Amino acid sequence: MKFLYFDPGLGAMIVQAVVAAAAGVILFSKNAMHKIKSFLGLVKEEGQNDSIDIEEDDDQS
């Protein structure tokens, strides 16, 4: 099979397909790793040690 002509539209389509495939792989692997980590119990629970709020007592007289 011989390609005689690549127009700019075809080049843009190829670039778009490559970028979309890379984004899909990244998002899929991120979701899969989160599911694996949560199954193994390696995911940090929400609300643990991620708050920077300081609780102050108003009874300081």
C-alpha cells in the first residue's frame, strides 16, 4: 500500500488520535490503579491528616 499524499487534515487527525489514545490510557490506568489500591487497603481515607484547619478553644480566659 502506497500513500501518495498526506494533506494537513490527515496529519491533524493522526495527531488527534495519538493524543486521545494517550489520554485514554492515562485515565484508564489511573482508575484501575485506584481500584487495585482500594482493594488492597492502600488508599488513605478521606479526612485523615489532610485538613489544615486548627481547632481553637474559645474558653481561653
